[in-house]
Amino acid sequence: MRKIHDFHGGVHPPENKHQSVRTAIANAGVPEELVLPLSQHIGAAAQPVVGVGDKVLKGQLLAAATGFVSVPVHAPTSGTVSAIEDRLIAHPSGHSAPCIVLASDGMDQWQDCVATADYRSVDRVALLDQIRSAGVAGMGGAGFPTAVKLAVKPEKHIQTLILNGTECEPYITADDIIMRERASRIIEGAQILAYLVEPDEIVIGIEDNKPESIAALQAAAQDTPVEIAVFPTKYPSGGEKQLIEILTGKQVPSGGLPADIGVVCQNVGSAIAVRDAIIEGKPLISRVVTVTGDAVAEPQNFEALIGTSMSYLLQKAGYQPEKNQRLIMGGPMMGFTVPDPNVPIVKTTNCILAPAATELPAPPPAQPCIRCGMCAEVCPASLLPQQLFWFAQGKEFEKAEQHNLFDCIECGACSYACPSNIPLVQYYRAAKAEVIQMREDAEKSEHSRLRFEARQARKEREEAEKEAKRAARKKAAQEKARLAAEQGEAGEDPIQAAIERAKAKKAAQVAGSGAEGGSELEKLEKAVVTIRKRLETASAKFEAAKAEGAEHVDALKLGVDKTSAKLAAAEKALHDWQQANPAANSELPSAAEPADAAQAAIQKAMAARAQDAARSPQEKAQDNLQKLESRLTKSEARLQQSRAANEEEKIIIALESTVERLREKVAAAKAELQDKETC
Amino acid sequence: MSLMRITSPHTHGPARTSKVMQQVLLATLPGLLVLTHFFGFGTLVNVLWAAVLAIAFEALALTLRKRPLGFYLSDCSALVTAVLLGIALPPYSPWWLIAVGMASAILLAKHLYGGLGYNPFNPAMVGYVVLLISFPVQMTSWAPPRGAGELPGLLEALQACFVPASYDAVTMATPLDLLKQNNSLLVEDLWQANPQFGRWGGVGWEWANIAFLGGGLWLLYQRVFTWHAPVAMLATLTVMAALFYDGGSSASGGSPLFHLLSGATMFGAFFIVTDPVSSAVSVRGRLVYGALIGVLIYLIRVFGNYPDAVAFAVLIMNLAAPFIDQYTQPRTYGHTRHGGGS
Amino acid sequence: MYELIAQYPLLAALFALVSLGAVFGAILGYAAVRFKAEGNPIVDQINAILPQTQCGQCGHPGCRPYAEAIAAGEAINKCPPGGQAGVQALADLLDVEAPTLDEEHGEEKVPHVAYIHEDDCIGCTKCIQACPVDAILGAAKHMHTVIASECTGCDLCVDPCPVDCIEMIPEHETVQTWHWQLPDPNSRRVDIIASDATAEEAA
């Protein structure tokens, strides 16, 4: 008999499990519409591989895993993909997330499954891949990809494989009922898992409040190396870390993994999913869900397809919405409230709890903490919850971190025991999020700083290079002048000659710069004109030659073609240049230093803001409107001009959309102004 | 239908602050009855008058602080303070003495620091010490126990409280006083010469202590507090007394049994030391906290200027509680003893 | 000497105080030199608090210049992206009273990310030149795009754009970024305050 250890703390909330195990697992059937969130697990969301309107078979891949820590999504029934869009999902935020919506065709037609009955003949890596592509994620509630958990590094020897059948949360019986009804499949799954991680021992841990499950599993485990360990009921013995301590006496190091101490832990439901994926080749498309609480007439367990709406299952169980004030996914200790009954169940949905208002009353207002220490007594992580609470309340997040905030497993035992009804878990969740946010912000700002400094350095370097070139040029010119002067000394009137030379050079420079900066346009236009002339002469020659029937007609034709091609290129160059310099007519784009662009923007913004601050909102709005209107007229003028000039279509479209947007903004500004004036 | 969106857990255990406070009040009853039996109605009148004042001061403070009255009064914490101070004060104390004490306790020690949960010192003990320092005469005159003098009736008790000028108080030194003031006598002689000494401690005192012990054990059974602080305190007090007890010479501080059953030992151990707000929080912290209080009580009783010392010892250790907490944090799951995880 | 001191106790006290002052002064002076703390230069510490958006709303071309200006005595409330929390952190660091954010320099708002309407972009590179953290990618006459993960939401690229194709899009909360907030200490759930309750009733 295994030695059972105890863990610190724990509570004994009323179990309320008997209501939902009176009947066997019921098949919930196929609803008309299934909504499949792309992210039902911890890790990266899956990527859809089907399109809207595609016909799919039951078990077909709908969305593929993206990265190592990710799992794919499969079609729970046959039908048509009716949409890929954001839908409300079961999440405490009440936000929507990308989902694949599948309209059932009622046929429920399987695709061909590749079964691997003799898994021992298959390579471990291939089996892991099979589990991975079957979309198996932890069914206990957290939803960590199972294949990732099983991919233990070869240098780590696993002593104990634990199957978690504890189900310590009140109300939930999904694991209990599968252990009763599907014990042999669990044992089979356990053996597959054992083949994968090669442990010294295989243990299934169960609390002593499930005698039927214990008996069923013991019967199924006969003549197998699987051991059934029974221990006293106490919440949260089903927490992975707590269960490991109960069964092995060892603690998972903070920040480490169970594999670090030679343990791999899997939920019993995951074991069945792994078994089905290997032996039957079926992906994870359904699960057992407990629907319970006083607001349903017949609490029971359903075998439901992933993506089934909660309201569908609730109806089947006789939902009485008028009794129900909050709908909980999961148990009363760690579950979260969902915003609406019309959200789909996912791979981690073990329970839908619809309590009556009297059953789980709304929490009364919190009273002050009296440091009674009851929270510390029940904390399974041996934390000092009330200290963490004071730190979180005072926003001293660093101190909370020092007091091991991140070792909190959010089990809720402290809040349960607190005589002052303080929502402690909410404080810890918020504090954790705050700490993570601060870390990310610090990282991001550090990153921006580095990029800014790199840019600064680059600009300085460029400036320095330019300066060096300028200096070199100047020096060279001086040197030349000196040399010339020296040479000139020999000849007659050297000074006069040097001056002449310099003058000539200057003139040339002016002309050159004029051609360069002043009129790229002219140059291009000139080129067009010349080529056109050449084309005309060439064409004339060609015509003449053709008329004469000369033998070099072909050569001439080639020449004409070439010239016309050149003309086209030149015209295009001209065009492009005009397009790139839309303001060419009025002002030339100053080749000002890039630094000044930023600086000028800053100054402009500053001036505008300074003005803004001095004025009332109404004036601001007025001014804003005027500005927008002037911008609009400008843009419209530009558009007219472009149209008149018959510019390229692309430019006109761009300008048109600009005008359109400006018009919208003007309208919005007008509305705002009216608003301001009326109130 | 709009569904609630709140954080887990969605269920709550049976513990309530007000229930805890009511249990504490209930647990003082046996001690209160014994005190009334041996010293007359004085203590009862103290407690009742203190309770009236407590509610009044609490309401005043809450009004000034713009907090809802009903919500905060219903936690019964002010009543607990009143009962504890009422018991600690000498019977037949005048009304103004109790009023000054309650004002110090509720207004000064509690609400000035932010109300329930925020006070670094035990309010009842602050009230007691303020009185002890300000009015030493009134605070050290204790009524004679049943058998050593005539017990005043209820009317006289009320008269003593509300019309103190007209009440001719009969007082007698407490056993702890006698022990302190007489150094030239053997303990045995002292015992014989004074009728207020009883079988183990003092007449009345020993039974009152046993009654408070009973109330405390009941609270322990009800899991209102853990055993750590009171047991540690009683243990060190016993050890100290045993170490310094020489069998009864003139300088001896009294036997361990005498110390356990005399003065406010049990009352302190189960009703004052266990005050959660101002004590240390971790399990090891409470052990240290209680143990040091036990040592201090003995030291002040025997070597200090005051006859009893629970109030001073507790207040001194209140000061040290945050420091104790800092150094007695429990080892978090998955951490090694010397900090750090993996 | 002794007699003199005995006769004039005032002198004795004076003498004692002065000599004590001298002794402790010497000790402190020595300690200051001997145990000199090699801390971060103050500019670096200030810069670490600034949000590094490099937006220039403070009137300086970047966060570091503003950090230098603060070290030289400029007001600490000119940084809207840092918000009131940033002002508070700076006040804590510099051990001064925290002023409120100066509205002249803009208001605190949710983080934004620049987005280029790529159909409209004409490839003028003006926004690239304006971006303080090189978060815009593109070449002349080619469409530009913003590297969203590098964008600090500073606004500086919006003004230079000749065709108004850059828009500042506020970052939306998603299922991934959502998290529980601390219980509001003023809400009924945690700590009832009568004034709030009456205010609510009045409203």
C-alpha cells in the first residue's frame, strides 16, 4: 500500500456531487450549429485550414496547430463551414474570439480514421505526433497540450506517472462518471501513456468520496501494473502540485515542472482522449460535461460535441433561467462566470454550473481584513494570503512578488475561508496581471530606447561622414588651387588664370546644380523631346526606305522600334518623377536633413497644442473643423489638377480616397461642434 | 437576464467576522460570572457601561469618517473591545474612568489608525494602559473578594460607577500586589497573613482564571484562533516562574501555579494575546509572539514597577509583530528553506 | 581651564557641542568619501522611468533629452504617455511633490499604434524620416508599412504624411490581453463608504 502524504491547508466545501451522478452519461446529440474557438487551450491559437462554404466530414482537420505549444481543431460532425468570425466564447472577460462556425448536415459522417491497435510497434515520436494531431489538450480544466506534457526530455527519468482522478471541485462529476463507466479505456490509456514516458510506476489518484469509481478502476486494473491510490477528500487535492505531494511526498520546485522531480501527471479524461486518438485514430471532438446546479431540473452528465452551445445542454437538462443569476464554467471554487448561455463548450469545459440564487448567494460586501490568519491556515501553497492581499491592495506589487505571489495556484481556498468575505483571488489575479504587464512594458520601453539610440547614433554617424567628405573636398580644392598657383607662377599672369578657372568652375557648378536640383524635370523633358525627334527622323527614314523597297528596311524598322521603346521609357521616367514629387510645380521637396523633419513635426505639434490648451473645447472643435475644411479644399484642388493633367489612375484613386476620408472627418467634426454647442 | 460576472470562488465557507466576535463575547461569560460572584456586580457594571460607550464612540468615529454605521457596527468588534476593557478594569470604577479608557481604545487606538484591521495595537490594552498611567490610584485599587470583606450589591455597584463621589470604596491589595510589596516575608507567611490568598492564586482570581481558561479552550475548539500564541505564552511564563522560584523565600516571585492562576494570566492568554489584528500572523510568528509575551509578563510582574503586566507585555510585542512576521514567513510550496525555488 | 569651565557652564556646553559637531562632521565627511555609493547617474534613472515613446510631446526630441532636462531642473509633468503614474514615479525618484500632468503637453490616453492605409500610400518616405524608432518600413516610391510591434504610438508620422494615409488606431483589449482588475476599494463590494453611497443615490 502506498504511503499517502498530506499537503498544507485545504478546505472542505460541501461536495454537492450526488445530484449529477444519478443517471448514466447521456448523449447530447448533434446540434444544428457548432462554434469552435480557435484557441481552446494554453498556447498559440490554431490556424484555419478550411474556408467558408467548405464541406467537411466528422473528424476532419479544421484548424492546424501553429507552433510547438498549440493544438489543432477538428470538425465534431459533418457539415458545412458557415462562417469564420469572432464569436462570444466562454471567457470571464466577455470578449469575442475567432471561431469556426460549422452548420451540421445531420449525417454525422466520419472521415476515415487511421487506427493504431498495436501501438507498441510504433515509434514514440510518431505516437506523440499522433496525439498532437488529434488535438488532445488537458481535459481537467487548464487545457495544456497533452503531447507537450508527454514530450519529456530524454535525460529526465520519470519515476511516477500519475493519472489525476481526484476531481476535488464540488459539483463536478465528469471524471467520476467516466471512471465508473469507462474504467477499462482509462487503464488502456494509462498504459499507452506509460509506454510513452516509461515510468517506474503508474498511479491513479482518487479521493475517497468516489467509492464506485475506485471499485470500477480496481476491477479494470487487475493484472496491470496500474495502482489505484485512495486518499482523504480535501480541496484542492486535485491540483497537480498538491496531488504530486500527496502521492510522492515531493514538491514541484517553484517555477519548475513535475518532470523535474520525475513525475508526469495527466487527467483521466486526457488518458481516454489519448487512447481514442491512438487505438481508434479519432481526434478529440467530444467530451463529458457535467450540467448541474439548482437551476437545472435534471442535473446529469452529457457526452457533448465540442462547440455545442451551453444553452443547448442546459435546455436538455431542464434549465430554469429565472432561478439562475450566474452561469459558471467549471466548479464553484475555480470556475469562471460566463457572460451568456450561448457560448460554446470547449475541450476544457468539464462542468456547466447553473446555481440558484439561494444556492450560491452573491458575495456580501467585504469587511476589513482582521489578519485572523485563516487564509494562511488553508493555503495549499503555504503562502501568507493576507500579506499578499495587503500588498496587492496597496499596489506594492514588488513586495507581493517577493512574498511568492506567483506560487499562488488561485484555488480559492483563502477566499472560501475568509471571515471578512474579501475577494482575495481577484486581488492575486489582478496583481499577477499587473506584474506581468509591468514586465512587458519595461521590456517594450527598453526596446524602444535601444532603437531610438541606435537611430540617433546612425544619424550622427551619417552626419559625421558627410562632414568628413565635405572637409576632404574642400581640402582637395585648396590643394589644387595651390598647385595651380605654383604652376602658374612659371607661366604668365597666373593669378588671373586661377581666377578665370575658378569663375568658370563656379559657373559650371551653378549650371550643374541648377540642372540637378533645380530641374530634374527639365532634363527628363528634354530627353523626351530629343528621343521623340529621333523617332520622327527614324520613322521618316524607314518610310522612305520602305517606299524605295531598300534592303535595309528591316534594320531601319528595328531602329524605329528601339527608339519608340526608349521614348516610352523616358516618358515613364518623367511621369514617375512627377508622381514622386507631386508638389514639383509649387515647391521643390527640400532635401532637408531627416532630423529636421522630426524636429519640425515636434515643433508644429507643440505649437498646435499650446494653442489648443488656451482655448475652449468649442473653439477647438471650430478650429479643427476649419483646418479640416481647408485641407479638404486643398485635396480637392489637387485632385482636380491631377484629373486635368490626366495623371496616372493610381494617383487619382489615392487622392480620391483622401478627399473622401477628409469629407468624413469634416462631417464628424461638424457633428462634434454641434454637440459642443448644444451642451 | 443579465448574468453576474465575478471572480471565483463562487462559494463561501461558514466563517464570518461578526460570528467570530460573537463567539469571543460568549466565551468571556464564564469568567465574567466568576468575577461577579467573587467581587460583586462591579465588573458587570463596568462591562455594560463600557459597551454603551463603545457603541457610542464607534458610531461617532464612523460618522466622522463617513462610513456606513450599520455595516461596521454589526461586526461587533467594538463590543469585544468594551467587554475586554470592562473586565480588565477594577470593579466599581467610576464612569469617567471607563469613558476615558473607552475613548482611548476606540478613538485613539482603533479609528485613528483606520478602524478595524488597521490598528497596530490592541485597543483594549491601549485604553487600559492610558488609564493605568494617568490614574494609578484608581487603577490599582481592587475590591476585596468574597469572604475577605463585605460584597456591595447591584445598587451600590451602580452608585460606585455613576455617582462615585457618594460611594465609599473598600479596597484591598491584590495578591500580586502583596507579593511585590512584601520582600521581607516568606511566601508562606504572606499567605497566612492575608485573607485574599486562596488555594493556588488568590481568592476569586484562581477561579476567574480557570473560567477564562475554559472559555479560551472553547474558542480553540471552535477554531476561532490557533493554539500557538496562548500555549507559547503560558509555557514561557511557567518556565520563567519555575526558573526563578526558590521554594518560598522572601525574594521569590511566586510559584508557577501562582503565576498561571493569578492576575490576568488566562484572560490575557486567550483573549488578549489572541487578538489577530495586532499580533503576528504566521504560525511560527505566533509562537514567537506568545513566548516573548510570557517572558515579558514575568519580568514586569516580578522585576518591574507594576503589579500585573499583561497589558504592557502585549503592547510591547504589538510593536514587534511586523518584525516577527518578516522573519517567520512559512516556506512556500516548492521553495527551499533558504529562499528561492528551483 | 577646569575652573573656567566650572565657572561658566554656558562655555562648557558650547565647547561640548562644538567639539561634538566637529567630531561627527569629520566622521560623516570621511564616510561620504570612503563609502561613496556608485549609483546609476540620475539621468539614466529618470530615463528608465520615461516610457520611451520618443514622441516629443514634452518638447524634447526624444525621452533621453527630456531626462537630461529633468535632471537639469525641468518640470516632471510633461510626459502624457507616461501618465500620472509616470509623474508619480519620477516624483518618488526625485523626492519631490508629484504635480498633476501638464495638459498643455497632451492628455493621457490609451496606447495607439500607427496604421498606414496602404492603398493610399504614395511612397514619399516622409513618415520614415519622422519615425523616432525606425518602425516604418519602405522605400521611395514604394508602399510603406508600420512594424506594429515596434511602434510606440508617438503620432509623429501622422503630420508629415502628404496624403493623410496614416491613422492612429487605439489598441483594443482582447481575450489575450484582458485580465481581472483589482477590486475597486470604493465599490460596495469591498469597502462601503457612505459618501459614495449617498452620491450614487443622489445621481
